[in-house]
Amino acid sequence: MDSAYDAKHIHGVSRSLGHVPIIDKNPRKGEALPMLPAEALRYNERTAVERTNGRLKEEFGGRTVKVRGHAKVKLHLMFGIVALFADQLLRLAR
């Protein structure tokens, strides 16, 4: 995530919408304040999901689905998920 997301305006808008901003703190001048444990856990879960979605799109065909119909698109994406899972298993085995 870009360090510019750690801005007071973005935090304010997020809070005004009733959300809890989970943004990595940017230590501009001095030390960054650590996240609360619950926010840190959520941040780590979210970044893992974003990495998975990024790999699915870039490496396993999620960006260029060339079929029509939601059932066929879902099938192609699930093939990508299975291939991604197999790739992760092979990485763990190394």
C-alpha cells in the first residue's frame, strides 16, 4: 500500500462512514504508532487476501477470462484457484 494512504483526511472520511481505517502507519517524522492487535490481525488477513487475488489475476488467468456466462466464468476461476492451491503446496514442500 502506498504511504500516502496514511493521511488524516482519509482516516477522517473512513471514520465518518462508520468504518475503522486499517491503514499501515507511515513513520514520517519519528516512530510510527503500532496498530492495535485486532487491527494488526485484520491488516495481515487483508494483505494475504490481496496477494492471493493478485496472483490469481496475474499468474492464473483471472484477468483474461474469455468465456460467457457466470457459470463458465466461475468454473474458469475455480480452475485458477485449484492451480494456485497446487502451486502453494509445491512451494511449501520445498
